[in-house]
Amino acid sequence: MLIVLAVCSLVIGNLAAIAQTNLKRMLAYSTISQMGFMLLAMTAGVVNGNTLSAGNAYTSAMFYTVSYVLTTLGTFGLIIFVSRTGFESEEISDLAGLGKRAPWLAGIMTIFMFSLAGVPPMVGFYAKLAILQALITTNQASYIVLSIIAVMLSLVGAFYYLRVVKVMYFDQPTDTSRPLQSGGVSALLAINGAAVLGFGLLPGGLMAMCRDAILRALAT
């Protein structure tokens, strides 16, 4: 049942998100597909009652969840920051030309979109890779098939995330004004973006924390 829910979440979430032109709605639907990916790891944790496999699977699920929350918070924070009177950033097209109007913000948004799409070396890539490894190491043919399905649907998801990057750098803006500046908020967004990149380049520390938490939970 959990496998069916995971696959349905991946399919429905991706197909719904790819059809959106509203940025926030696209991110909302993509959350469904992201949670479907996380559920795949949960299903791998109950195969054969193997405690080690369960630990690896649940660890990858926890790492994926932390990575996704970190990236999504930064994404919505940036959208809210860019928003202002007459420029609400509701539509994907509202970000057109952001790479020219505010290259610093566009660069941070690119990090977030790459991470959500699972592009290396962002933390989102390592999180997806960890779940795929958890599926494959079950040595079950059905889970290997699931990993292939997950990769294919991830490619679909990458399309609508990378579309945002394309709009920021290659589309002509209808509004040439610059977003409001705030040193404090910009610094927080920069730290968030650096964390997304840093945990992707050096995921060992965060992964170890997740593994310790899961093993303690399984031991109780």
C-alpha cells in the first residue's frame, strides 16, 4: 500500500507541477512528488525485517526530509523577499530577467532550484542518491524497478525546476525595476544557499547525525 501511495504521489505531483505557470502552486504540487520520493525510502525499510537495511533506508528518508525542508524554506523565503507592491512573484514569468536585475538573488534561487531538481553538487542530489541506494541495496527486483521509475520521474521534475532558471536568465523582463534590498535578509538567504551547497559537497556530517538519530530510535 505504501509503495502504491509513493508512486502515485510521484506521478500526480510531477504531472500537476509541470502544468503550472503559478510559481507557488508549482512548488506546492512538487511537494507531493518530493514526499513520494521520501516514502520510497520508508518502503525499503521494511524489506525482510533487516535492521541494517531499515537503518539505511530510514536514514536516507530523514536526510531527504531535512534537505528538502532546508531548500524549500530558502525558496519561499526568497520569493517573499522579492515580492513587493506591484510585483508579487506569483507567476514563474514574474522572475523573468532576475538574473540581470538582481544577479545575487538569481544565483541563490538557482542553487535552490538545482537542489530540488537533484542536480549535483547540491544537497538534493545526494538526498535522492541516498534513497536510490537504499532501494537498490534491498536486492529485490521490485525495488530496483521502483528506483528506475523514481529516476525517470525525477527527470520530469527537473524540467519544471530548471524552467524557473531558464526564465530568470534568458527571458526578457516586463518589469525592469530591482527588488528591494535588505542586508539582513540577503545574508540569511546567502547562508541558506551556502548550506544547500555545502551539505551537498560534504554530506557526511548531516548524514551521520541522521543515522545516529535513526539507530537510537530503532534501538528503543
